[in-house]
Amino acid sequence: QVQLVESGGGLVQSGGSLRLSCAASGSIFSMYTMAWYRQAPGKQRELVASITSGGTTDYADSVKGRFTISRDNAKITVYLQMNSLMPEDTAVYYCYARGPPTYAPYWGQGTQVTVSS
């Protein structure tokens, strides 16, 4: 069982920055693919960024060049640095993990990010 706890959300003005953190439990965190998803009101949950156990990253087109995902295996934490935030980035952001042995998906409880214009 993996538990994920997000933090770092809040209210920020357009053009501002926030850094989200996701603290995970589990001794094999380093083997997990980690990701951040977001869900805006009335919209489907969408993938924002992912990072594999080997450090390969991928981003949604809408956040490329503005967001950076990273991981610290020693701290069992994954981060999402969000710069140049825009009102359309407003959403609940969820941390996601998947890995051995079951490859079952795990989700955090979500953290609200609100960007004012």
C-alpha cells in the first residue's frame, strides 16, 4: 500500500509560481513512475507531468516550458514546480504513483491551485 500526501497548493496571481510536493510512503518509491494530474471544475482529470524511475519526464503541451516535475528518492518526494501560472491552470492537482509489484494506481487526496487574473 502506498500513501501519497500533497502540499503546496494555494492562491496565486497570474504570472506567479508555486511548488507542489507529494510525500510518499513505501520502501520502493524509487521504482515507481510518479505523475501529477489535475482536474478543473466541469472537466475531466488530465495528466500534467510524469517522471519514470529512471528520471524520464513528460509534459502536457499546455504546461511545457512552464512546469517542471522532479523527484528526490532519498526524501521519497516528487515535486511540481509551476511557473508563469495562468488562470486556466486553476484546478485540483493530484499526485499519482504506479509501480511494482502490483502496478496498481495510487492517488493522493489532491491540493487546490487557484490562479487569479
